[in-house]
Amino acid sequence: MTSVSNPILQFNNISLGGKVGGKRGILKLTQTGLGWKSEGGKNEAITPSDIRKANWIRVTPRVFQLNILIKGGANIKFDGFREQDYESIRKFVLENYSQTLEQLELSTKGCNWGEVKVNGPMIQFVSNDNKIGFEFPISEVSQSVINQNNKNELTLEFHHDNTLDFDDESIVEMRFFAPTRPVKEDEQKEKKEKEKKEGQEGENEDEEEEEEEDEEDEDEELTPIEIFQQTIMNKSDMVSNVGKSLVVFSSIQFLTPRGRIDIEMYPTFLKLHGKTHDYKVPYDSISRLFQFDRQDQKHIFFIISLEPPIRQGKTKYAHLVIQFQEEETQLELNLTEELQQKYKDQLLPIMSGNTNSLLYKILKTLTGKKLTTPGNFQSNRKLNSIKCSLKANEGFLYPLERSFFFVHKPPTYIKFEEIQSIEFSRYDAGPTARGGSNRTFDLTINYKNSTSIQFTNILREEYPNLFNYLNEKKLNILNPIQTGGPMLVDDEDDEDDDDYEPSESGSEDDDEESDGSDASESEESEEEKKAKKKQKK
């Protein structure tokens, strides 16, 4: 800590957000507020009028934290202080901000049971000694999932922090379990007596009160975990201050992750509601949008690429694959006056058209991402994709202008700039009259990072178009096989072929003369055999 000039305090090597290994910076306390700036240029400023409370917390035996609670519910943490910094910060905060710096003790018993409290925008885990074990903001939660096999277990998954370095640590997932407590006999009797009394009183009540009781009964049917999940989902919207959703696409067919999912779109993020999982996808995590026609000409693939991907347990989904049919639909958007002025003619209160087109228009407006479609490539059947297999899964490989995309299991995106070389295999062993039965070939793509991926069972007639496409893109082909036309098959009877041409070395007359000489030679050989037999006798 260094004191530049009173009343100013400056502290070096202070990290923001209570993150392990987070980027460090300089924290300055002045009469006008707190200011933090990292080495990379990130800023954080707090004015004295916004401070609601200030706490001093020991996070490790030698490291302390300054926890600032902001009016409105936000919580900003600064890590990296020493124990001797407490007194100078306490005096400064009291004299300039009129706040008392309270020392807050965390629970160090290591208990994994206690009470979970939702305190404004924060979720706090309080142990049985009434001390906070840990806390985190609800806004960091990306999705909440109740275990289908155990409905007393709730899994919370967190957003990926793009500001972290490769070696930094962050929480990815957390699980809460609420055991069901067995009801004792005395409690059961009390419940039955209460139900009888409520039944007698209910006969004399009005219909409105009966409806209220029905609603309360429905609420009581929810388990503690379900109530906790609903609170988190509701609070996450309140913290983001987003209000109602702009529009909802109901029961959309997803291939990855598989199922019927509702897409609920907000100004800054979208929510995916499935039967078992809920996802929250910020728009700044959407990296690309793709749209491909399926080979049956009846369906359309719409793909949303994510960086970072969403998670479902240990499975990561970097690409959301949606399958649409060409169906007309009409949507009503909940647009405020501010949104109407902001987007003007891009978003209208009522929009109609194909479902996939409407989804793209709204996503393009909210994310600013362009749509990538197939380029000039055409297969042997005049399609923009090639049917093949990736491992044991059949799918479609789409050659694009600067990349490949395989749909759909697993959806795989390959940039040309990541490719070291391309290799064909099993093409020479094609079907011939003398042997061999391969009607397909394989395509192996070698990455610059020394890994490879192989697409198998590609029809042989797709090779010329695919080879010309790769050659035009100037990709390195290890074993090019030049084919000027259809595959040649060995045929003993060449004269029946349309492209047969007689040999220049001889003519038909020469062939007749040779046939005659051959006949005479055969006759002479027979006479010689008879003469030899007579001599023997």
C-alpha cells in the first residue's frame, strides 16, 4: 500500500471479483469514490453514494478481501490486501464515505450442509454456526437442472469467463441436495387435526377463498429444490433487468441437444427451455450462424455456434443444431418504445414468414452476426452437400467457401486455416471386372496441431467434384488422383466399345495374311506328325 497524497489510498496487485488467479490491477480510494484499473485496461468505479455496506473478510491465512455492497443489490469484491491494510482502509472509509468497515468471518469448519439463502442478487450458503461458507451472484448462473433420477438434487452451471487466462481457475458446476425428512407420528396426527378444522371452516367460506386455498395447495406441492430453482430463475431476470421476453418460439425441434425446446428471446440473451434442462445463452457468446438445406429438400438446418459452449453435465455443446420445415408463421414481439426506436425497421411488433427466416432476422438484429450459407460447391447430384459418415454416425458434409461443416452428430466445424493437408484413401481399390468391390472412398483431414479427422463412405462419383473444389481452394492434397472422366473397367472385347480405335501398327490385310500363314503352319505340323509315326512303325 502506498499513500500518494492525503486523502488518497493506493493499493497494487489487487484482483477484481474474488477470482483465483484473476488479472491484477491498481485500486485507488479517493474522496470521489473507489477506482480499480487492471493492466489490460479494464476499469471499475464506485461512487460513495452507491455504497450500502463495506465488509473486511479473510479469504486465506494471509490474504484479505474488501467486499463492497452496492445499492440495488450488486456486490463488488477486491482481493489481495494484507492484514495491516485494515486500519488505514477502515479510517478512510469512515471519514470519506461515512461507512463502517465491518469484519466478517467466513465459516471454516468445512461443513457441506447448511442453509441456502437468496439475499438479493446473491446466493449464500450459511453453515450451522450462522457463518457464510460461500456466496456467488445469481447473474453468473447459466442454467439450473433438477436431476430426473433424484428430484432432490439441483445442478447449477455457471457462465464461462472469457477474461480468465489459460491457467486460471473458475467454478463450472455446483450441486445442491435437499434430503426429505421423514414425518413423525405426532406430526402426522397434528396435520390430520388441522385438515379437519380447515375442512369445517372451509364449508362456511366463500368461493374466492376456496380458490386461494387451491392455489396455496399447488404451491405446497412443490419440493424445496423446485422452489429454490424457481427463485433463482426469477431473480436472474430481475438482476438482468430485462423484464418480459421479446418473443417465444415454441416447441422447436433441436437435433443437438436433442428434443423439443422453447426459445425465449430477451434483449441481451436467450433462454432454452426443455423437458429436463434450461439453458441461458448470452448473445455475446454466439460466434456464428449457419443455414443449410438438407438433401431431402424438405428440411433446413439452422445452426447457432457458441463460444464458450453450453454444458449438460460433462457434455459440451458448441453448436446448437435446429431442424426446420418450410412453414409460415406469425409472431407478436413485445417491443418497448426504446426498442422500437433502437431497431426501427429491423424489428416490428408483428412479423410473419418462415420460422427459420424469422429466427435469423431477430438473431441478426440482436447479435449483429451474419448468416453463412453454402458456396458454389455442387455434388454429383447437383446438391451442396456430400453424404458421408463420421465414425459410426451418418451425416452431411457441407464444403463452404472457407471451411467445412459436418451435420449433425457430432456437429463439426473445420476452418481451412486449421488444415495442414488432405488425404484420400480406398479410391484406387474400386470395382473392376478382375476384383474389388469398393464403391466408396474416405477423406482424411490432417490438422496443423497433429490431429486428424476422417469422413468415410463417400460415393466414388463424388470424387471429381470434391477434388476440383479442394484444388480451387488451394488446399494441400497429399495423394491427388487425376481422373478425366468416368472410371475405366477392363474389357476383353474392345471392338464392341464406342471409343474403340484400330491399332496403327497393322491393317486388316495384314491380319488376314497372318491368319493364312498360321493356318499353313498348322497343316504342315500335322503332316510332319504323320510322317514320324510311319517311321516308328
